Amino acid sequence: MDNSIYTLKDYGVVDINLKSIIDKKKISRSKLSNMIALSYDLVNRYYNNKVTRVDLDVIARFCYVLDCKVDDILVYSNKKEVK
């Protein structure tokens, strides 16, 4: 099967899993925004998985402060796995 972007129409999605990490660590979005020097609005968009373009510097800040890995935050699902 050819998995090139030109022939594969449903190539999956990347979800931002920040909500579960923040909730598990019991850090408020407000506190997190102060810790990483980012606006509450932007942290809230990441939290609610409403970001369409991911800033790698922001992801690095989340990873540093939350002591997690990139693949804890960004989760790829191909079409077969999407429900």
C-alpha cells in the first residue's frame, strides 16, 4: 500500500493531550501560564485541544514544567484508530 500524502486521503490526526496531564498533576491553567510565561488564553487553547498550529517552543516549555515527554502531549492516531 502506498502511504504517500498524495494517495492517502485520511492520514489521521494529532491530538493535544495536555488536559489529562495538567489534571493529573493538579496544576491550574493560570499557574501553568505563569510558570511558562504564556498567556492564559493560549494555554487554554492547548488544554482544550483547539490549536491548529503547534509551537515547538511552547511544547518544550510544557514538557519542562510538567516533567513529561513530547509524545505524552502530542498523540497521533491514524484513520484506523480514530473513533
